Amino acid sequence: MIEGQNSSRVVPVSNLREFFHEALQGALERQHLTVEDQTEHYVVNLLTLFARSDALFEKRPGPDQGVHLKPLVVMLTEALEAPSAADRNRGLQRLGDVSLFIAGFFAQSFARKLIDIDYHIAMGGRAYSTLADSLARTRWRALAQVFAELADKFQPMVDALNDVSETSYVHSDKDILRLYEIWLKTGSKRSYEILKRLGVNPTAAAHTQRAH
């Protein structure tokens, strides 16, 4: 079942992969973003996987026995220090996947935190780019092309996932500052268009801010 961010209404979904496939296709169309079929398929599988919290979060070692989301810098360090190329690639893929999902579905929750959405976009894009280079001359060349496209279009894909996550969300005036921050930090076309719909000219606001 999928629950909207700003609604208590729960929508029953019989096939989660089908739901994400249709939702992502609609979002890509609204964001005027074109990706290869293999890339779209990869993202749909990623969304379906991370819809299960046990796939997104990791068990915390020690007596606590809780779950947590490992910091991105720790994921990067572990990938770079991995004992084998295969482990390194798996670590980079995990870093890219988590960064994309978190930036796509929790952009609003980064407000007033030290680590913002632009950090996740930078880390995820670099992870996918490095992974694409690593796989380019292997038998995984087709997958390398997927990662290369995700690296190149990471921020627009985040916009598309924002669209998927907020299908039932109605923006209000209190969202304006956060949307403006996201636009300033990432150049998000989606945030720009929403601000325009809310009656704000982001370009004029940025010019006024710089003038002061």
C-alpha cells in the first residue's frame, strides 16, 4: 500500500512494480526527461526494492539491535577500501542507489539539516559515474551504460522521483522557502516550475538576494 505524504488516504496496490512503473513513466513525461528503457527499468526495480525498509536500512551491530541508514561518507569509504573490485563496485552501486532514493523521496525532510539534498546528488552522481567507468570494459557494459546515464541525469531523475513521491501532495506557502533552497542548490527545474505556480519568480528573488 502506498500512502501520500499529505494525506491519510491509503491506496491499495496489487502490484508494486507495476505501480512504480506507471508512476515513473508519468513523472518522466511531466518532467520532460527521456531515459533509455534499461535505465527506467533499473529505477523501477530500485523503487520496488527500497519500498521494503529492510532493503533500505541496515542492521546496527552490537547490543542495540536496531536499524539505521549508514552515512554516505561511510559507504564511500567502505567501497574505496573494499578488498576486491567486485566488492568496491557493489559498494558504489549501493551508494548511488541510496543517494538517488533518499534525494528523490525525502527532499523536503533535509530542511534545516547539515547535510542537504545537493550533497546526496553529488555523492550519488559520482558513485554512478565511477561505477560506469569501472564496468565499461567488462561483460557488464550494458549496465555501465545505465549507470552512466543515471550519473549524467542524476538531478533530473531526482526531480522525477520527487514527482512520484508527491503525487497526492498539495504545496502551500510554507513550502516556498524550501523549494527555493532546493532550486538554488541543485538548479531543479521542477522546484522552479512549482515556485512559478505558487506565484514566485525564483530568478528575480535570486537577483534581489545577491544585490543585498
